[in-house]
Amino acid sequence: MLPARRTEDGALYVSTIAPQPTDIFKHGIAMTPDGVMRVDEFGVPSNFVGGFGVTDAGALCVNLSNAAIAGFHQGLPMDSVGNLVCQLNQPVSPGDQYIAGVRVGPLGGVYVVDTAPPSDNPWSDGYSSGFGNGP
């Protein structure tokens, strides 16, 4: 199972920015502190984590270029060189299936988005928690 945060529609939050020193690792894959998975479209897998190729830095190797699906790993589509086939920023079709909690389209692969996920803290939108408890 891929460890990244998901949208309400089941798409994975991803970032194509190289792994950073502040990243955390879940199941051997680099992620931002807020749960966005680092991916590399042009990286060559140097390690395999749960059967998924990752770079030396820990980015998941993906194909975002509308690649043909050559096979499946854990039910998720892979291209001919073993990269996870993804469709970036595409609207989710309501009829598409979930596989291991991830929305997957029959032709385009795993749905992924490269936008920032919403905050886990509902009060982080600038709200002041004063409630008269000031000095």
C-alpha cells in the first residue's frame, strides 16, 4: 500500500520536487511532513520497496506521461520498465475503482495531484483562539 495522503476522491498527493532533508520516510518512500509523497518521473529505481521502484533519495518512480499499462503490481498499473503509471491532475471519474484505498482509472492509471493538501489543523486558517483568555 502506498503511504501518501489522499484527496476526498482517492487521488494521491504527490510532489515532483526532489526529497528534502526535512522529509520523513514511510515504507521506504520519502514524504513531506504533511504526507505528500515524493515522486520522480525520470528516475531509475535503485531500490524496491514493497515491489515499487524508488530512487536512491527515496522518491517513488512514476510515469506521468500517459504510458501504456504493461502489468500490475498489488493491483496497481505499471509501465514496461516498472514505474507506477499515474495520471496527474485529472478529474476523478465517479465510476473508477479503488485499489488499496487509491483511485485508479482503467486507462490512465493511478490518480495523483500535485497540489498542497488541506491542513490537518482546522484552526490553521488564521483563526485566533483568544476566546477572552488573554492577559
